[in-house]
Amino acid sequence: MTPDPGPPGRDSASSASRATVPLTKEPGPADPDVSGPDLTSVARDAGRRSHRPWSARRIPAALVAAAMLVAAVAALVDVVAVRAGRPAAAWRRHLADELATRTVDDVWMLTGAAVAAAVGVWLIILALTPGLRRWLPQRSPADCPRLRACLDRDGAAVMLRDAAMRVPGVGAAQIRVGRHRIKARADVRFRDPRQVKDDLTTVLDEERDRLALARPGRIVVRVRRRTD
């Protein structure tokens, strides 16, 4: 999708608009039999298969690997020392005594089990969720369903805000792009606020469609009169 030339305010979102990929192939002289509705349905079906990219989870993986490495090295060093004829380390004797003498319903045992369970649930959630919530997946083009593209939330908000500022009567606008909703707040300097709200909703709907999001959020517009 080629971004519209637009006024100079749209230049601030040029980097975000370049991430948008073509949705369909425009019919030309060589393919007059191509119909618009069929291409639209194909693009919609391709969009349903677009998902967020999965995060590498480098920080959690590094933390878990570092903790396991420290514990394994400490245990290995102590075992080697015991095999060499030296007494076991104080921390290992103390840990063995505590595990042998404390009951299952002890406070420290329950606390340790709760911490271990919380860490396990955290790791399971990281393994089953893609992460990278700041990226919005875009629809794949009909002629290349394997192509994947994403748009940054901040970039999408900038493009929508620039479009909102072109509506007559809007003095200031704030856009927040979520997973399911796009919230817009605008200050009306002149004109009827209801007309401005209708025009702003129409403009944001068109701009949202240009973003080619795989899951376009519902637009919620709020306006208020500002005279200062």
C-alpha cells in the first residue's frame, strides 16, 4: 500500500507507513477478469492467519540459565570436594538438615513451594504467549500469503493522530492504539462537536483501513469543546 502524499504533517509517520504491505493486486490490462470482491475476501482470509511474531525471551531465558548454572556449579564443586576427602560445605549440610527436620506444613516449606510454583507459572506463560505486544500484525497480501509484516503501536498512533488533525475543527488529538480498541480524544476549537465527532470517526476509519491491520480495533472517539 503506497501512503498518500497528504500534507506535511504526515511526514512524521513515513517510517511507520512504509511497514504497510500491499493487500491485493490491482487489476490491470493483462488481467481484466480479476474482480474486486474476490480479492477482498482472499485478503481477509489471509489476514486471519497473521499473528504477532514470537519474542525471543532473551532476558527470562538468561535469568533461568544463570540460576541453574550457579546452582549446578556450586553443587558440583562441593561434590568434588567431598570426593577429594574434604568435609561438605556448610550450606549443603544446613540445607540437608532443614529438609530432613522441617515438616511439609512448615511456613518456610510452604513459602518455598509457592515461590517455585509462581516461577513455574511465569515460565509457562512466557512459553505459551508470543509477547511483543507493541507490534500489530498486518494482513498478508493475497498474492504472497507467507509474507508477514507488523506495525508498531506508536507508529500507528502517529498516523491516526495526523489524520485526526486534518479534520476541520480539531485543535488537538490524542490517540491510543490497543489490541481491540483505538481510543481517540480530540479538542474542538470550532464547529459543532457532534459534526466534528462524525467527521473524525469517518477519517479514522479510513486511516485504520489503510494500515491493513489483521485485527483492526474498534474506534472510540471522544470530543470536548475547548475555547481557550
